[in-house]
Amino acid sequence: MTESPHRRPDGAELQVLALNAGSASLKFGLFRVSAQDFEPVLTGEAESMGGGAGAFHAEDSAGVEVLQETGASLNCGDVLRRIAGLLLARGLPAPQAIGHRIVHGGPWLQAHCRIDAKVLAQLEAAIPFAPVHMPGALAVIHCSREHFPGVPQVACFDTSFHTHMPELARILPIPESLRSQGLRRYGFHGLSCESLLRQLGAARPSRLIIAHLGNGASVTAVKNGMSIDTSMGMTPTGGIVMGTRTGDLDPGVLVYLARERGFDAAMLGDLVDHHGGLLAVSGRSADLRELHAAAATDANARLAIELFCYSAAKTIAALSVVLDGAQLLLFTGGIGEHDALVRAAICARLGSIGVCLDDPAAVCAVQVLPSLEDAEIARQTWQLCSV
């Protein structure tokens, strides 16, 4: 039997490029990965892609900035060319494997996997499940195959961590004829959850709540290292109030808008994904930093902040019930990591479930950890490509 040209000895070191595509950004990281070692070599991000003035920056393994560019709008091809050029200019090795964060694999793809023609077709078919995220992620896959031909590519799914949720947490109360078409609760931010459990290691409690709070936000109940329920549902639009996403919404609102106001599917999608949440309530911004700055004189900005904290706290409390009590509330994500005011406001509402922000001996302690999605993508890619 002839071995694949990309087959390597078990545990071999690989240079892995992790690509994390957002709706208008692309984070990347080159990692040196083996069974014994893990080291970031080069990391960076392209921002404001496909819009106005774009930005591109990169840092070396010591966190020293090695490139900062602003200017014309960037597409994924531009970004991949810059990454390839930067690796060449700095004498760094080309990637031997590439991992992609994929928000949704639909009902067909539930475990991290190597990308081949069949997987690509299934990813294309999954676009309707996450139309905001999937086209950009697929564009990045095609660009990376073009710029790094022959290099193995891996799809790492945000839904994978939640695959084994109990049926009670997965089922939607709709007819079986619809559920059989893949309409169920999937859950997201799974790569973030996996990275946090890896960081906790042996210190991981048996009952844990993860609050991933960013422009997209979700809350997940973890029991014995497994997701047992989470706030997002079939799509990343559900759950708590977010930057521009409504989160959970009375379905009758959408029926009313379609029936009485003539909203079609595209208009409804635009409303719940791009014109809801903090942006809609404040009338000025989806960015909590801007809302904090305006809150002293703007009642709507204050209301948006309060609604975000209220929504998160209510969901955390509900998932504490699912866990029969939580031992640790773990904050992560851009807001969760960096917004102490929001963390304090959320925790102030959770005394009834034992949360005390400043008491590590509380019934439910509070901790903050960074979401290391890119590192998790690199590790999962190594697992699939090192043999």
C-alpha cells in the first residue's frame, strides 16, 4: 500500500497554520506543534475585510509587532498573500497543515475532519445554517488551497464540542418531519470551550459554566468535561442579547413582521443578525466600549448595557439549574475577558446561585481566562495530520 505524501510518523512535529475567519476579519497563527511541544511562531489579524480601509498586523512569538499595515480594503486572497510573504521574508517555514475554524457543519459534519471534495460539498450545503459566517469561511478555504497547494487542510467545527449534548437539550419542539432535516440545537463557541478546558487541566471542576462574551456571545453548561446545554441553538443568532444579533426572540415577532409588514426571509435575517442586540437598543453602537463612554448622558446606552448583563445573568442562572449547581463561572471572549464592569454587573445578579466575584471559596467561584481558539485549531489539526 502506497502511503499518502502527507503521512508522517506518529507524533511528528508540524508547522500548522490556523485560520479563524470572522464575518469581516481573519485571525491567523503559525504554530509549531508536536506531541511534546506547542509553540506559537507568528500570529496576527486582518481587520475590516471587504469594507473600507483594511488593517493587517502580525506579532512574533515574543509578542513583538513585526508588521502593521492600514490602507485599501483586503480580501482573503490579499491576506493569504501577505501571510505567505511574511513567512518567506522572516525565514519561517511554510505550513505543513492548515486548520480552519468552521462555525457550522450542518447535520453532516459534527467532528473535526480533513477537508476533501466530499467535505467541501457538505460545507457548501451547510451555508443555510449559518449564512453570515459560512461563505467567508469557505472563501478562506479556497484561497488557502490556492496559495498553499497540496497542504492538508482541516475543518475544526464550533459545533463539535456540543455534539453529545443530551437529546433533551438538542431537540426543537417542531414536527419530526422538520427535525429529520437537521433542524435542532447545535451550540457554538465550541473551540473556545475546548481551549478553556485545556487551560484548566486538572483544576477543572465537575460542574462549570462558560460565559463566552464578545460581539457574539453564548453561555455553556459543562459537566465532567462535556457540554450538556448551551444558549445558542440551531444558529449562532440564538441565545443571549449580542452586539448586533437579537438572541432569542419570540417567533411571533417574526411571523408578525412577515404577515403585517411584508418582511421577506432576507429582511428578517438582516434584522436578527445585523440590526438587533446592543445596536438596536442603544441606537448608536454594538460596541460596549462606546456604550460605556456614552452611558453617563445616554439613557439608551445604559439600557443596552443593562439588558446585556441581565440577559447573560438570567441564562447563567438557568444553566446552573441544569447542572444542579455550578462550582465555577468562567468568563472569556473580548467582553468577558476585558470588561470588568460587565462581569461585576452580571455577578451581582447571581448571588442566589452562590456566585461571589471576589471570593475564591464561594459556592460558585469566578475566573477569567483567554479564549485560545487559534491554538485549539492548531492542536486539533495536528491530531488529524500527524499520522
